[in-house]
Amino acid sequence: MMAHLRRPFVMGLALTVASLMARAQTTEATSIQSLPGAVFALTNKTEGNEVIAFDRARNGTLTQTGRYATGGYGIGTDFDTQGGLVLSDDHQFLYACNPGSDDLTVFRVNGSHLTLLQRIAAGDEPLGIAISGRLLYVLDGSVAATQITGFTVADNGILVPLPGSTKALSSPIAVPGEVLFSPDGRLLVVTHKVPGTFGPTLDTFQIGKDGLPGDPIPNQSFGMRPFAEAFRKDGRLFVVESGLPTVNNTGVTSYEVSKVSGLLAPIDSVKNNQTDGCWIVITENQKYAYTTNFASGTISSFKLEPDGKVTLIDGAAIFQGLKSQPVDLALSSDSRFLYNLLRGPGGISGFRIEGNGSLTGLGIFGVGGGIPADYGASGLAAY
């Protein structure tokens, strides 16, 4: 009888201990906080472009620490591109577009504090930046010069023009949305928001060992008005299509990328029932993607499958108001927190990313602190 009674007791005790351990591990996991970092926003002011800097606490909240003049000028109206403000991979340098003065500014980064190192000419209306190792390419988006131009990056972050690197896009009326390196640095992809000869287009440029690009290879976009893009570490490309002029036509399309030919092949495409999708980021674990929908005032969440398939989690995971004007997105370096530049109020909304990909709001930061409201602030970077 004792033997029969003891076994359930021991099993029950083992289950209780296992349950307590699991609970302790869960509590520990949820209590672990991110290492502190910083978030930077670009004002795009015509009278003098600035970077607004924030300390990021371990719990994801932001505290404004400074305002730093780029020495150049913005254009007042939105860039309408992704990548106007970019950190180096090691977070030591910050690169900012000054489309009103046709140049880039380079800052050294120390926490959230910046030191201006360089201003350098960067073509006609630089609007986006892509970095891969010692290469940096800028996207010029004016009607007069729709092109990419390259620089080499020195150890101290300084940019040196790369002779022979300037290449026109396949269409002079592309109104480009972003320039982006593939993970291996062998390919540049540029989205066209205005259809060209081939319809909605994504240009690919193969990058040689000398850092120079080949001629543009036009690829037909699966959806209308491809805007922002993000590569996953496995080399698959995910593109936001704003879907305009049709309402509720925003989507995300995934592409297989040929390393040999530079051609793109669609894998999957999912609509989110929102309007005017623009920016996109992918979490460090490669499982989740988030996009902003400018006209809808929302953030959409997606799950990314290992084979490149895309599953919509929630088209309106976050609604920030029809006048919020959500634009650029940025992730903390560990992807525990997501930040969104809100052009409407002139602030940055913050969110904690939960284990299932859902978002928990942390508040809106920096309103009244230098980010212009209802103006055209463009560019967000974080670590």
C-alpha cells in the first residue's frame, strides 16, 4: 500500500518541482532586460537638418539627450524612402542624408552622444544609404539624377568617393524607395515606386570584388509600388508594396535571389488590408516582420516561415491614429524593442516585442523636443 501511495507522491513532487522550475525560468526570461542603447531621429528641416538623440533604457523607454546639427539641409517634405539615417554595423558611426544640400554627414557615436566627423557631397538629393562592410552606397532620388553612388569607409568612419561607382537606375522616373545590400554584399537592390518600361520594378546591381556595380538588372515587382525592403540572413528578400493607388492593397512579397544572375523570383505574397504600406524591419531571430501603413496609421505584424512564406499575424497590430503618419521603423540591436517615427505628432512610439510577435506599447517619446510635427521628419536608427 505504501509503495502504491509513494509513487504518485514522488511523481507529484517531481511535477511540482518541474512546474516551479519552468515558472522560475519563465519569470527569469521575462525579467531579463535589454542592454541599454540609443535611438536617433532625423528632422529633415530646411533651415538646418538635425539628429535628435535618445538614450534607450533597459526596459525600452527613451530619454532625449541631445540635438545635433548635421551642417546640411533637409527638404521639409518627407524623403519617401527607407534608410535616410543609418548606423554602421558596430554602432560606432551614424550616417545622415542631407537632400537639401546634396551631401551626407558622418557622426561618431558614443552612447547617444554624437560628434560630427565629416560632410561629403553625395550627388543630387541623397535620400537613402546602404552599408556593407567597407562599402557605402547612397541613393540619389531627384528627377535629374536617379542613381546610386558608392564610397569606401575608412577605419575612422570617414567616407572616400569610389571612382566609377555611379550608376543610373533602369528608369529615370523611378522615384526610388530604398537601396539595400544583400547579406553577402554581392548585390544591391533598389525599389521603384513609379512603374517603368517593365511595369513595377526592382533593380538589382551585382557588386564586383572592386566594389563597383554592374549595370542595373530590372526585375518586375509582384505587387504595385514596391517601397521598402529587408533581407533575411538566408538571402531571401522581403518587399513592402504600398499598393497605391488602390486602397487596402498593401502587401509583403518574398523573393528568392539568384547569386549568379541577380534575378528575383517571387516566393509568396500576402495582403494586410491596409493602405499605403511603406517601411519594414525583420527581427534578429528572423521570425517576425513589421511594416508601417502611412494612410491607415497602423503597424502590421507578419510571421516569416523558414521557406520564405509569409503569414499575416495582424494587419492592424497597432493603431496609432489616422493623423499619426507612421513612417520609419527601427529595432534595438537585440530586437526586443521596436520604434516608429510618427510624423504627425513629431515623436517616436516604442513597443516591446513579445515572444509570439505581438507588440506591447511603451509610450510616445520626444514630442516637442525637436522632431517637427506634421512636417516631414524622415530617418530613424537604433541599437
